[in-house]
Amino acid sequence: MKPFLLLATRAEDAAADGEYSSFLRFGGLEPHELHRVRVEAGPLPGIDLARYSGIFLGGSPFNSSDPETEKSTNQRRVEGELNDLLHRVVAADFPFFGACYGVGTLGRHQGAVIDRTYSEPIGAIEISLTHDGAADPLLAGLPPQFDAFVGHKEACTTLPAGAVLLASSGTCPVQMFRVKQNLYATQFHPELDADALVGRIDIYRNAGYFPPEQADAYMERARASRVGEPSRILRSFVERYARDL
């Protein structure tokens, strides 16, 4: 099949490699079936959409809603290049799945309000599918409610015009939405299981998501969580959009 493409923006090698491994594992992909571009490391190369089955956008330490004057030169570059790519992706309704950072990136591109109103601390929360979510083919077979891992400083307060709300939670109304028929974004992390989250907590203990001295407590809560359903969404995306060479 044509490979999928993972666009990554995590500067820490351990976090970037862990994310890639998670997308491989839960997407049911082999390394040659998932190309990775670390966009934070240099200019985004030209992307020929015809070469790929679909695109994943991983999470990020970047916050789309930060004032432009507070963003680094590298963040502004990354955002500009992703925005340019999304012009083509959205116009073609090309299969796209953004996890966490996808809400800010795809949402902002489409005119959503992205701010810090509905930030959530790191941990497991209950996600509820909307009526449209229960009917969406990507979410077929998922229970109406399931636990998922979150941890974000910004979220979508107002959906883009025309976007379809697929999932919500009590602390963050927009947990997943769809644009057109084939472009998806989740606020929760379908690529994380407990072990992956523990590793990420350790890496980002000084990144402002929680007081550093509480890292061990966050790890303990992660290990005690029962999160298994969200990863099925990644496998569903792969199975739905995989295309022959």
C-alpha cells in the first residue's frame, strides 16, 4: 500500500521516537508504511499527496493560540508551513488525522476559536460520542463513552463553520471533530497508552503542564488508568484509507 505520513513537531528525540512508535503500533503499521517528517527540525519538504494514503499530525509543545509575538521563529515557521499544506489537504479532502495539536492546527486553519478556556491537566477523562460521532465510520464499534488520555493548554472553544462535532467531555466540549468527509482532529491522544504517557510525563515534567514535583503522582495515576479504546481509532483510520500503490 501507499505509506502514511506522520508530521511531527517534538524537539526531544525520546518524545519524537516514542510518538512514532505509538503511531506504528496502534496503526498496525510497519516502519516502511509510516514515513516521518520532523517538521521542527527543518523546512517541510514538498509533500506529494499522491504518494501517500493519508497524513497524521502528532502532538506538539507548540500552542496555536499563543500571541504571535511570544512564538519562536521556529514555531512561526512550522505553523506557516503546516498551514500551507492544509490549504491543499482541505481542498482535496485528503485523509488527515491530527492528535491534540491537530485541533489547534486544523481548527485554526478553518476558522475555529482556539484558546485556553478548556485546557485539561494530564490524565484520563471520559469521552462521550455525539450522535454524529456514533454514526461516523471512523468511530464504528466504539462504545458511547470511553476513557482517553488528555493533557493540553489550549482547546477549541468554537467549532469552525461546517465542522461536525464527534466527541465531547465534561471539561472540554470539543474533543473530536471532522471537516468535510475525511479530515479529523482529536483533543485527546489516541496514540497514548499508560506506558507511553508515563514516558511523556517524565520528558515534559518541566514544560508547564503540571508542577514538576508532582510528576511521580501523575505517573502513578496514569498507570492506574484503564485506557484502551482510543487506539482503535488509529487502526480504523489506517484500514479505511489505506490505498494500493
